[in-house]
Amino acid sequence: MQEKNIKVVTENRKARHDYFIEEAFEAGIALTGTEVKSLRASKVNLKDSYAQVVNGEMFLFNMHISPYEQGNRYNVDPVRSRKLLLHKNEINKLFGKVKQQGLTLVPLKVYFKRGRVKVEIALAKGKKDYDKRNVMAEKDAKREVERGMREKNRY
């Protein structure tokens, strides 16, 4: 279900390529004012970022938010760890699944929802190289079938 009030800032397409996505969650994120302004200008990169539970709190690591040009002294470190805002029972559930099943917490996208910055994080399981090749082969086969159907319908 898509809402009208959602503006996607960035997506982590590589995560869907490198991982099997098990389950996705929406989390708020604690940011400074200049970081929000940079996000509005889409100056963010999710490549190589991940989430982790530290002392009962969820943090997002390696997310790069470029410094805001007019921010001068209010700018902060672009790759600092940022706190994710989740309920305690959600954090405990994710922590348990990560510990028991060997899953990873990967951010999928950053977006604005009703004026607030949200991050979609997912429980993900890493793909092996042969898994990636199988997925690419399936996509190619599906594309060929669709192309054949279009050719058939044209005549």
C-alpha cells in the first residue's frame, strides 16, 4: 500500500542484489538539522551501511550524509553512527533473530513520511555467488519470455 505522503530519498538497490530479504521494518532515525537539509537535497549514500544493536539500542553505521553547504559549524561527521528509533520489543525481536539465525540488518531505503525521516531496514541473509548467478539467469529468462509475448502480440 503506497501512501501519498512518502517521498523516497534513496534506495539501496545493491542490498537486494547481495541479500535475500526476509522481513522489512520501518524505523525513525535521530538526525541533526543540517543532516535533514542534506537529506532533502538527496545527498545520502546507503552503500556498505548496516544496522546493529548496541547496549539495547539500534544504530545505523556507515550511512554517508554529505555535509550541508550552508551548515558551516553545525555540520557533523558524514559517516557517524546514527540512532534508529524503534520500540524495545522490536529491537529485542531483531536482536534475537540476528543472533540465532545469523541474519544481517541492512537498510533498504530512506524516505520522508509525513515530514519525518524514516529508514526501512530489513533482516537479510547473504547470497552466495551462485545464488546471484541463478537470480540473474531467472531474470534474463523472464525478460526473454516477455519479449517473445510482445513479439507474438504484435503480429
